[in-house]
Amino acid sequence: MTDSPAPAAALERIRSVALALPETSEKLSHGHPTFFVADKQFAQFRDDHHGDGLTVVCVKTGGSDEQAMLIEANPDFYGLPAYLGPSGWVSLDLTGDDLDWSLVEDRIARSWELAAPRRLLEAGGR
């Protein structure tokens, strides 16, 4: 990760959203802050991953159809993340002055729902 304040602030915002969801935890996975529910990954923060110059959060989608639709609808915001893309994940670009944090927060929560065990969803989820 770079030391610039923008990625650090984005990580803190992602962290506060992810860890506010039921039974979540954070640990490093492949050098990136990664968020889990019941030992299943649901979000990963990446800054300059393999020198790509991007600051993103990667989240699960409902599958390849949803993934393709999101990327096609807004390719400047959604991307295909390295390693996670083949499993139906998308990356959300966290740069730009007009970033819609409500959308980012909703996508993180949706990803949590896709990874959370049934017992959490039946108990009312988020």
C-alpha cells in the first residue's frame, strides 16, 4: 500500500463499514486487508496491487452474469480484479471526487450477505 492519505482514508472507511456487519473480522490475506464472515472472505482492500496504480475494494457478486452486467454498465467504476475475478468478484474504484460511498457501502453489505452463513441471514442479517 502507498502512504498517501487518500488510500488510508478509504481503507478506514471500508474497515468501518465491513466491521460493522455481524460477526466480521479482518486479517491480511496475500498482503491485503481482507474482511471475513464465518471464515469466508467478502471484501478485500487493494492499493496499487502489483503496481496497477488503483485503490479498490473487491467484493463478491451473485455470479458471472451480475459481474458482467456491472462491469458493462459502468466500466470506470467496476473492474475485474486479478485472482478474484474468475470467482465472480468485482473491484470498485475508490478514487475520484464524485465517489458514491452509499453504493460502495451497499456493495460491501451485499457481498457480506453472499458470504454469510444461513443462520446469520435468518437472524435478520445486517
